[in-house]
Amino acid sequence: CSRSSSTRRRLCRSTRMAVQQIELERFDVLKIQSIDTVSQSFYARCFVQLRLIGARNRQESFVTFGNGAKSAEWYAKQIEPYNSFEHDSFKMDSPKIKAEGEDLLIEVRMEGRFSQPMQLHDFPFDSQELSIEFLIKCRVDGPVPTKVNVSPRVSCSLVDSGFAPRFQWRPKGEVRCHAGTHEANGRTFPKFGAKVMVARESRFYVTNIAVPTAVFSGLAFTLFAAQPSEPMERLSDAFTLLLAMAAYKITVTDMIPQAVEPTRRGRGWREGGDVGNLCGVTRSQCHTLDLGVLRDLA
């Protein structure tokens, strides 16, 4: 730092900057538009309020970026989604900067599709944790060191009118805010976010999937009511029922999660978890149809 180069002096001053303390004061989940268990993602819009402690009067800390207001705007532009599903589709409104005492407040609205690993082995009686997380691209030990904490006065909420998939899901519990760090390639960045629990409306799936599937299973046994002397009629009814079940399976495919999940008892892997019991042509149905047809053809 003893060299006379102006560039080196600016770098040396920036390395001596104090750690900027940022508090997460408010995190509102304004809207959850959709929850997709097939792609393991959800679309949400949120409102975030961050408090930059002492930023209004600490002009010496912002020598690289000018006055405090401009520095707050610079901090707002360093926020990026941590678990975005489609990074290019992420949208952030222009941040609003307000002064409050010696601090500066950053208010910003953001929306996008977020990635969320989901456990589906309890389908359709499962609950999922939806997490919205953001990074601030200022290293904890970098030229502009930054640390994020959750304020003791933090306010977290989910706007009930903004919860769109209410026919398939329902909110469960309260929104919980958190803050921490994220390490990448030996560098540590501050991270913050919120989590909300949602529970699946099992009645929707039982009524629209489980009950019709049970009806199809019962209809398979009606093949034995056909006259044994007319095997072709029984064969025709069997193929008609198979086609009806195949068409029904295609119809409900979009409503069923398609993933490979471990079974609860730990006896290997099963495609779709417990989904196989709720849709499609089951093995028992196929055996019943084959038994009814082949017995008459024998």
C-alpha cells in the first residue's frame, strides 16, 4: 500500500472497508403461481426488505461507489437467485432505497421459477418445503465484505390470496426466514431466504385418480359374467376395458409425479414411489383380464 499508484491506493482503501452488516427485515411471499412435482419446481413472487446498518452516514465505507444511496443501489444489483430453475426468466423490479435514521433500506420485488427437490414417497399424502433463496455477490472476506443476518424484528408472511394452486395444495405453518453463507470454489458469499411448507390436498387425488382406478379394477371382474360359450365377446370386452384404462392413464399422467423415489421400507427402488398404486393398468388388472380371456380360449 506504500506505492503511489492511485489505482493501488483505491484498492488498498477498499480492502480496509469494514464489514457491511445487512439485516433481513421483511420477506413476503406475494404469490405462488404453480407447484410442479414433475419438474420439481415452483413459480413464486416475493417482496424483500433489507436494512444496511449505518450505511447512510458511513461515507468513508463507500469511497469506491460514491455516496450511501448509490451504494445501496449497488448492493441491490448484487442480489441474485440461488435456487432458480430458469435463471434467464428471473425478474427483479427496480429497487427502492429509503433512509431511516442512520440506516438505508432496500425494498425490491422479485419473481421466477425456483428449483425444489421434493420427496414423493408419501404421495398423495405428502408435504413439501418450498424454499426461496438469494445470494449477495459480495464475498464475506472480499473487497466489499458483507454479512447478512435475520433481524429480530423480521416479518415473514404468505399472502393467502396469492396462493394459486389451492385445489391441489394448501399452506401449512408459517413462513420461516433464514440467513447464512454459501461456499463456491473456496469463496464464501452471504445468503438469505425463506421457506414455506405446503401440504397436498389428498382428497383431489383420491377422488379423481384412486376412485376411478378402483372402479376399473372392479370392472375387470365383470368379464366372468359373459357366457363361456362366447369367448370372442369376452375378448372384445377385455380389449375395450384395456383401451379405456389406457386412455384414462394418458389423461391423468400430468397430475401424477413422475420420479424415482425410494420406498418407505427401504426395499429397493420403485418408479413413482406409491404412484403406481393410484393410476395406470396394474398387474392385478392385467392378470384378471388375461385369466378371464385365456380360460375361455383354452
